[in-house]
Amino acid sequence: MSQQSQPMSNAQTLVIEAKDFQFEAVAQQNGLATAVRFKVHNPDVRIGDVLLILSGSEVQFHGMIVQLEEGWAVASDPRDSQLPAAVH
């Protein structure tokens, strides 16, 4: 297993403003994205890091990165997502 595929012991948090976040909803519930796939531009991002999407000071999505492959990541927030699935 490659180092990039293994969780790190010291997770970091990626904070992105909702208006700047481009994603594909890979799972949704009641019109809200519960898992998102997005392009990763930072080579230091690892599985186990946290993705935090904000709209101003309001949390839209707070989930863990569960998959990382070929510059794309998947993060999951199955319970508290407020991120509309239709927004890309």
C-alpha cells in the first residue's frame, strides 16, 4: 500500500469557502451531499484529513477524507451535511 493511501496520525483540516468549492456529489440524502468527490491541489493532503466547507461562518460540510486517488479525493459527512447536492 502506498504511503499516500495510508492514514496519517496527524490529520490536517482543509478549509474551503463554499462558493469556491467544486465537487461532484457521489452520495446524497434529501438533496444534501453526504459524500463528495473533488480535485486535490495540495500534495500534502492524506486520507484521514478533514474537509471543512464554510459559507461565511456557517459550516456546510464537515467530513473526513476517506479516499484519495490520482489527484481526486472523496470526503464523507453522512449526518450533518448542509451542502446542496446540486451545487458543483
